[in-house]
Amino acid sequence: FDIMDKGGVDIIVAGHEHFYERFAPQDFEGKADSKGVRLFIVGTGGAVHHSAGARAPNSEAVLQETLGVLKLELGNGFFNAQFIDINYARRDEVSGACQNPAGNIPNIPNDYNAGGRRRFGFRFTPPGF
């Protein structure tokens, strides 16, 4: 998380946990930071759900026992995110500005090893950027 925070990443989407949770922008220690990284946990694809446990102070929304997807729209300097359940109901929504301007790819290695675990990053440039 630290390397992504320092590299200028705006949004991280993780999916291991079996629930949905959205966090306000935060630093690498999980403390609120308006210029930090916004984290979405989206583990809602069909596995048995479990409790999110005690909510972190920076948690903005939690959905448990809900199947669905995160619809994420990335634009020039902004993002829109909606969690949509399997009945097509919008259950959570947030939008905001991106700190990293369009076309400025964060400086993150494509592959690195952190704490003995193999991690990877990827780069996506929307058409027209």
C-alpha cells in the first residue's frame, strides 16, 4: 500500500474478503488523508460471505451478504463508482476527483516482492488518453 500511495495511485480494488467495503482516502497506515488512496474491497462474486468485523474509522460503507459488482468509471481527473447488486439495485455510490492527472501513469514497478508475497501492478490507459 505504501509504494502505491507514494506512487500516486488514486484507487485500489481488492477482492479477497467476502463482503463489500469502501474506505475514504487514506495513507499507507489506514489513516484518513484527503490526498491518499481510496480502497474498495469487493469480494461479492458468489463465495460464502462472512462478517466484515469491527469497522475501521475510515470505513464509509459496508455491505455484507450481498452479491454484486463494482461499476467503476474512470475519466479525465474524476471517478464514479457504484456497487450494483444482483437485482440491479444500486446499493452504494461515490464519485470524486483523481489526484493523478490523466496520462500520468503512477511510478509503480510492474512486479515486486513484498514480505515474501508476490505482488503485481498493472497499467491501464483509456482510449483517447
